[in-house]
Amino acid sequence: MSAVRAGKKSLNGFDLETRKGRRRARADLVWADHGFLRAAFSNFHWIEKGVMARANQPSPSQIGRYARLGIKTILNLRGKADTGYYLLEKHACEKYGVVLVDARMHSREPPSKDQIKRAKQLFDAIPYPALMHCKSGADRAGVMAVLYKHFKMGLPIAEAVKQLSPKYLHVKQGKTGMIDYFFECYLEETKENGKPFLQWVEEDYDQAKVKSSFKENWWANILVDRILNRE
């Protein structure tokens, strides 16, 4: 694993070597990516005090503040993107000597086996202190925070899922409830045999089945609660 080099040009014209390109990149971060909504609220929380934190999409100035806090690694859970916000993040990480790792997760799908196993590998390999982020710091950061609590801190999943909470702006009742449902499936399927989480993932977990089952239940709830106006 190595730091991501901060390229300054993009196919979409976000060229940080020119004034126009820098303005376009900044506008993409602030307006297209709703950075103006995050200007006064970073959704920053320590998952493990002084070791791992979670937050929403950082601006270059916020990355500077995180670096001064001692953050050595940033996990970008949004993945690589040909956007202004991503190019600015790469550039800022290089400027402040922070390792940037792209580890894409999803907010409306249960994590894949590969994503879960890679999360564990990353937690075992990255320099700390570290910070993970998605766009809002609520859902994808929530999944990874649960996995961190379990894999690195040794908490059972039943305790670790507290990282999926309104405290962090996570909403269980919407489509992002897919994440909660994934962990609920593990807890339900192993309540009798107590199978360890990673073993369940390897031997029993069917991503497509979990996704399909959640959608069926979700649409059923919409029908009963909204269309039929259940009290």
C-alpha cells in the first residue's frame, strides 16, 4: 500500500495548475458536492480515541487541520472519481503528508465479501492515527466504523452496530437501512450457533439474497405505512 500521488489534472477539466481549473474544482467541491452544507459541520467523531476517526468529505483546509491533529492516513470510502472534490483531496493529502487510500463502499447495498475482507486488511496495514470519510459521514463511514470496532477493537457486532445511529446522521428507515439489515441478518442467522462474523461472511453470506430480502421487506413497509396509511 502506498500514498496516492496527487495528480493535478482531470479529464473533466479540473486542472489545479491553472486558475480556471482551480476555480472549477473548488466550485465542484462547494456546490456540486454540497460542500457548503459541510462548511460548519464535519460530522467528526472518534471511533477509537486518538486512533481512528470518522467524518464527512473534507475540504483541503480540513485536511490540513486533520494533519495537525496527527492524522497520518485518510480512507476515502467514496472511491476514485474524476471530480474536483477528489482531485483537491488528493492534492491536499500530498501537501500535508497524509496517506490517501481509496476504498469504495456503498450506502444502499450490503457490503461484498471482498469489501469486508479488504476492510480488515486495511485496518491491519494503514499508519495510524487515521480517519475514514464518505460524503456525509453517515452511512459508508458507518459500515466501516462497525467493521473497525469489530476487527480492530474486538467488539461483538451487536455492540459495534451502534456506529449506525442518528447521532452520525444515519437513517435506518430509508434505503440506507440496507446496511443495518446486513448486520441484522448475521445476528439472526448466528444467534443459535454463535458463528464468528468473518466465518459467517466466508461460509454463509449471500449478498444478493440479503439485498433482495431487504428490498421485499422495505417495499412491504412502504405499502403498509404510507400507501395504506397504517397508524
